[in-house]
Amino acid sequence: MARSQFFPGQRWISNTEAELGLGVVVEQTGRSVTLNFPAVDEQRTYAVTNAPLSRVEYPVGDRIQSTGGIELQITERQELNGCLFYHGIDQNGEQQTLAELELDSRVRFSKPQDRLFAGQIDKNSAFRLRVETLEHQYRHRRSEVYGLLGGRVQLLPHQFYIASQVTRRAAPRVLLADEVGLGKTVEAGLIMHQLLFSDRARRVLVVVPDSLVHQWLVEMLRRFNLRFSILDPLRCTAMEMADDGNPFESAQLVICSLSFLAGDDDRRRAALEAGWDLMVVDEAHHLGWSEEAASHSYLAIEELARAVPGLLLLTATPEQLGQDGHFARLRLLDPDRYHDLRAFREEESEYRTISNLVERLQAEDVRSQLHDAPDLVRALEHYLGGEAVRRLQDELEQGDIEGLIEDAIGNLLDRHGTGRVLFRNTRDAVKGFPRRELYRYPQRLPQGYVERLQDAAADDALHPEALFDDEDWLDWDPRVAWLVDWLRDHRDDKALVICARKETAKALEKQLRLYEGVRAALFHEGLSLLERDRAAAYFAEEDDSAQVLICSEIGSEGRNFQFAHHLVMFDLPLNPDLLEQRIGRLDRIGQRHDVQIHVPYFEDSPQTVLLNWLDLGIDAFSRSCPAAQALFQTFAPRLQTLMAEFDDAGLQQLLDDTRHRAQELEAELQAGRDRLLELNSCQPVPAARILDEVAEASRSLELAGYMERVFDLFGVEQQTHGADSVVLTPGDHMPVSSLPGLPEDGITATYQRSLALSREDMQYLTWEHPLVSGAMELLADGDYGNTSLCSLKLPPLPAGTLLVETFYRLHCVAPKSLQLQRYLPQGSARLVLDSNGNDLTGIIAHAHLNKLAERVPRRTAQNVVNHARAQIAELVEKADHRAAAQNDGLRSEARARAEALFDADIERLKALARVNPAIRDDEIEALERARDEVLAQIDQVELKLDALRVAVVE
């Protein structure tokens, strides 16, 4: 029978739409043939001469299934009138005959040899890409920084160090207490991303103050591609009315406000019943607690904290003054460990002794102290033992004791009780912040404002333009004229202008853009997220961009504008935390210029009082004031009284009292600041090593080249957009309905971290971006590129020789959370056999074979496979046997590596538990269970054929 002939009843499969299943020839008329695909109830008509179809012919020995559920082991095959009949033994041991018309149409060829013999032969480029994908997946999953590559964040040592330390634990329960501006939200995002990416957490609940709900939503999406859902009373009520079940079970990742959760017992119970792997609580210092009583919010979080395995508490430094506040939050993390406040206070006093020892070991004169200070020697012997101290003293004369000093410090840190659960970095310890400079621009209060402010509240003087319904104030407010002149004098500089109100921002932007010819962009809460992104992008562009971005107060929340260094405050916020947020848009690690803060204000007005208090009282413009909020709470009544009724003597007294109290509070902070915490929160050498591993694993250039080939395979249209970015849009003929992470309207993306940090409108593509990881999983877990046929010229081999190149993947159906690939010695195994079964693996490298491989037309390739089917099947079987022989050795290597890593961690935790009660028993037990499960899964690992290429020597 000629291959091009079609007979009704024959079964064929589409080479381009394999998901249609087996097709049945309905009729052939002239130059066309029509097939019905029963599995999807669709019909296709093809030209006979170039139909992308392959005849399905099962060989003797294969198993087939009928539409009626009969499973048949083929013992004989007959052809009658162009159609095949299969004879064999069914699942009951009885003889059966099946016509090919009766075959189950839902069959899918997934094994490489099955697809090859069914005529589904992929291009050589697809085969190469599949092999490359397996290599990238193995390298990435084996990395020590797996799960930490995907964030659009700066590579800051303290943040990555904390994330790396925390994510090593089975169920992390820690307090992140860095000072303002050091990125607690980023640290929490890195931790969440790693746990979710590695499948060690699936359901996460984030609880934040009402004002931060949307900021967290945007931050997690923009920085980490984590799509949270917001739960609020309106949405919950709608779901309950629709009888959609527990609202907290409607999404895997949920954000809700603390007031929403704590203010309704039914909501709290629903959250408790939903079950979570991790809970994150921001601004945890708002959870009031004392020995006598606890707030309703504290009790609500406490109830959830007992039920959720993982817990991250985030809090700022000012509210952490005093041991009671520390104890209240530590009590949430581990109520069994921290149950007695008096015992905790006693324990803390001992930590100060250890802290002093660490500082003495870090001193420049440590050698002379070890030699001449008996009190230091006795103290070290008490904590480290006599043997360790003797080794130190013995090495004094040799001159090289740095390593022993580091070991001693490490052992002392291990004894620090809260060091395992509390991380705190300070601005003094974390370098890289710019200087701040304040420029004052006093203006005369115009008569129009004088008249309106006579009967207005003092707070209205902070933004008096709000007293007018129209925009006439723009014509005579001297701040507007000053801003226009300033922008003209600084044409080459970008400036961020922040106002308290949306209406003020809109009026200013209109005035500058329409009447003053200034390139301005507008950013406020009334715009959609897309419109805000466009405004930010217009401001961020280097060429043909906005000189100024006019923001309402929302511009001070969560955005990064560090490419600019001029900040204009059109008005001043009363709350100093809000002032710090405004300055924090530009005052960031990585800012390359001094931050210049420009404040136009009205003389002899409440604005003058507030400006002086913020500047001369708490020094909030030149630095981040850690006690600012506590000072504001103390002096707010007097401040507001003076704003309402100005008194020069009263202002001077307020400034003196504020400065005096600020010095007291900062002295308390310095005295209570635990050196051990700072050392534990970022150890420089390990932190530097982590950043080196992140940089090495990122491989942005390699990723860009790889993804260009992936996008070509999947039909994604790529258009260059600048030097380091690309526009990606779904093509019209993609082999899949959609790619994860690629919306219908496409995206603009970059592989460069530096560009992604300055252009938040662009997607940052990493090995862990949903689009990249999703495409890789489609490639590796599907059948793309798992068969190929090529020709090549290889003089040592005679023409007509067949080469079979096989790739075997180490396969195990294990939970992703076990991260099994960390222990496997290799991700895949390759074998090359010739026609005689000779092993040429070490002689013909994969890369060499790729260079020699020549394309073979599909029709020719199918004919070659049909002609050499028996020989190919025999060679594949031989390769399978050779691969199976490697299983035991690979398992042994994997077991040895897993046992070494787990046993070292378990022994270290057990040793720590003997001197540090913060090590929980369940941590050790969880690690032991994980070790046992990993070892059990390793015993099931085996090499399975993943990809097959046949090469014909010309």
C-alpha cells in the first residue's frame, strides 16, 4: 500500500495537532482527504499531497485499548482493504480481534519511541532545546539560592542573608525588625517567594494595617510576581450571599487588614478554618500586650499563630524600646519558649555579657587581652570551655588566630537565645545610603489665604489651597511661581513633587504642562494601576521623558524613584513617618547622588512651626530618625497648639524639649541595642557568598539566548525595545493556547536587573519568572522535542549506519518541596549506540553531534523510521538496559550526599539546642522526618527515557 493512500476507517494522527487524538479517515475526494477526530468531536480536511499526518500502526507486542475498554496485547496484525486488524490477548486472557476503527481515540503518544514510530518527529532545534532545558532545570534546582533569583530587588547582603537563613528552616517563625528603610517587606517577599517556588508553602495569609493593604498587593506582584487576593468585608459578603463557601479558601494567597480580621469573630474563625502554611503580620508593634491584658488584635493573631506552622512578624525599631515589647512578639513566635517575662529579662541580661565578649574578641587589641586579661579568659572558659581557650592562647605566638577568633565568635552567637528568631539590621551597620540636604524657600503668605485661614483649623494651613473649590489659587500662590522658576533653572534634572492631596497634584500638573511648557507626568490614587505605571515609566525614561512627576501622597508609598535626586515637598505631612516615606522614594541604597529636599513654605505660619520641629527638633530631614514616631506621639499636642497659636518662646521650648528627649531615646536605643543581634542578622562573609551565588546562578545573558529559542519554538513574537529590553506578544500560530505569565496584550521585558529596578513598567525575566519557569515546565514535562531524526557525515562510519542518541532523566514522583535534585549527582544520562550496539557515548559528544546534524524532510524521516523501526527499537532496548545498570550507582551517590547534608544540619541543631533554648524540638524532628522521606524517595529514583534522536550516516 502506498503511503499517500487513504482508506476509510484508517487511523492517522496529526503531526501539528497531536492533542486531537487519533483521527479516522472519512473519505478521500480528489486531492483532499477528510478525517474525523472523535476525541474532540472535530473534523479536518487536508491536501493529500502535503497532509501533516502520520499513519498509526501498532507493532506486535504493543498494548492497545478499544473504545469499549478492552486492553489487548498484540500477537498478530493483518491488513484488509487498507485497514489493520489486531489480534491478541485481552486483560482476561481471552483471544480478541480489534479493527483499528475500534481503537480508543483519546490515545496520546508521550514516550519518545512511541512518538517516533507514530511519525511525530520534531525538529533538531526542538530536540536540542529540550536537552538544554533539562540541563538548566537541573542546575537551577540544585543551586543553593534556588527560589531567591526571581525578585525585582537590589542585591543587598543583609536582605539575602536573612532570606537564606530563614528559608532553610522547616517552618520558619521569625521576627524581622530592621530599621526603617532597610527593606523588611523585601525580606518577607524573598522568604515567601522561596517557600512558594519550592512548594514548601502553598497557602499564605498576609495581615497588614488598612493603609498598607494595596501597597502590599502591588509590592508582591511588581517585585515577586506573587498574585495575592484582597479579602475585605464587601468581597466576603458577596461570596457569602452567593454561597461560595469560606471566603478565605477562595485563593491560595490572601491579604487582609488587621482590623478586618480582629474586628469580626466570624471572619477570624473562617480564617482559622481555612488552614495556612505561612502567616505574615506587618507592623506587628501595633499588637498591644502587657502582663495584665492583651488587645483584641493581639489575641486574634495569637490564635492564628498557634495554628499556622510558619510565621513572619514585621516591625520597626522605634516601638521596640523595652524588653516587654520584645517579649510580647517573641511570645507569638514560640509561646512555649517565651512564657515568663521575668525569666526572659534575666536571660537577656546574660546575652549582654555575651555581647561584651564578642566586642572584646573583635577589638584590635584582642591578642594582648587574651594574654593579659584574666577576666576575659575566665569568661570565655565559662561559655566555650577550657580546651577552646587553650587553643586560642597556644596560637597567640604563631600569629594566626583569625580563624579561631571567628570560630569563637560563632560559638558565642549560637548561644544567643533570640538570635534564631529575631533579625535586626541598622542603618549604621548597612552602608550605602546617600546624604540628605534640606533647602528652605520661605514665601509670603498671600492675602487670599490670610482671609480663608482666619476661621479655618490649624491643619488646613498645611495645604490651604484645599479651601478653594476652583483652581484660581494657582495664579497667586507664590509656591507655584517658585516651582515654575525652579524647574526652569534645573531643566536637566528630574524632580519628584509630592503633595498631600490628589486635587492639588492634578491642578499643578495641568498648570505646568499646559501653561508653562514643562514636561510633567501625573501620579495619584484616582488613576488605574496601568495609568500609574505609564506615568512612572514616562518619568523614568532617559530620552523624551517627563522632567517632573507630580504625585499625591500615594507617590510616597512603595515606589522607587532613585534615578532622581531632587524632591520637592509642595506641603509638609504632619506625621514624621510619612515624611520619611516621602524621602524614602529617593533615599535608597544605590542612590548615586545626595538627596536634595526642597521645601517652599509660608513664613510665620503653622507651616513654619512644623518645618522647624521636623528639622531642628527631630532632625528628620538629614537622617532617618529611629525615635521619630515616639517623639511625635509625645509632643503632638504641644506642636498642634503652637500651630494654632504661634508663640516664639513656646516654639523654642518645644524644640529644646524635643531635642533633649530625642537624645534620651537614642541613648536608650544604643544601650539596649544587642550587638549579637546585629552580628546574627548579617554575617558579612556568608552574606557575600550568597550574593556571589545569586549572581552566578542568574546568568542573564545565557537566559536571554535560551528564551529567544524558547519563544521561537512556541511562536511568541519578539520585538527589540531598546538596548536591553524586548516586547513579547502571543503569536497567531502558537502550539499552546497560552503561556503562563504572558497576557494576551503582551509584555515589555528585560533580563537586566539594573534596568528592571529603574523601569518598573517592564517585567524582569529571571529563571524563576512565571513565564520562564512555565515555559520550561511545558518543554520538560510535555513531549516537545523528545524525538528527532537527522543525517550527518562522519567519515569513520560507513554510510547507512544508524546512530541512536538517548537522554534519560532521573525520575522520581516525589513532592517538589523535598527538592530532591539538590542531592542527585546528575540530572540526566546520555547514551549513543551505533547499528551494532557499540557504545559511542564518550566518542561522539552531544555538542559535536549538534554541529554535524543536517535536517531531513519530515516525509523522508517518517519513511526512514518505518523502514528501520525494528533496528531502532532494538537499539533503544539496549540503551534502556545500559541506563538501568546505572541506577544503583546514582542512588548510592544521592543517598550519601543527602545523608551528609542532613546529618550535619541535624547534629548542629542538636548541639545548639543544648546551649540555646530557642532551638525548638519540632525543628529537629521536622529535619529528621525530611531526611527519612528524602532517602526513601531516592530509593525510588530511576533513569527513564526522556528524548530520542536517530542519526543516519550519509
